[in-house]
Amino acid sequence: MESYEVKEHDVLVIGAGGAGLRAAIEASAQGVSVGLVCKSLLGKAHTVMAEGGMAASLRNTDCQKGRKCL
């Protein structure tokens, strides 16, 4: 049977994108123990790949007004 290392933290942040890192920084600044879990290497999060993708989202009504929809 495999053994696992157990770590205890006050706050556990899932995801090391921009929001996750900011949350971890703020929690740490408040003096609590922070654990950060990510599925890939730090700095390779999806925030880097999004490049403003949220700004490109459109509502269905935009298509009906003659705007280009993706």
C-alpha cells in the first residue's frame, strides 16, 4: 500500500491562474497557511492562454442585431 504525505493548511487554493495566485497572495498576506494546487507547472495556467477571451463572449441578442457572432 502506498503512503501519502499529508499537509495541513488554513486555506487551499485550487488553480494557479491569475485569480488563484492573487487569492493565495492575499490569504498569505493575512497571515494564514496557504496551499496551492495546480494541474501543471506554475506559470503555465490558462489565464495566459485566454488573452481577454471573456471580452469576446456575446449574448444571443447580439447576433439578432446584425453583429458578427462567432
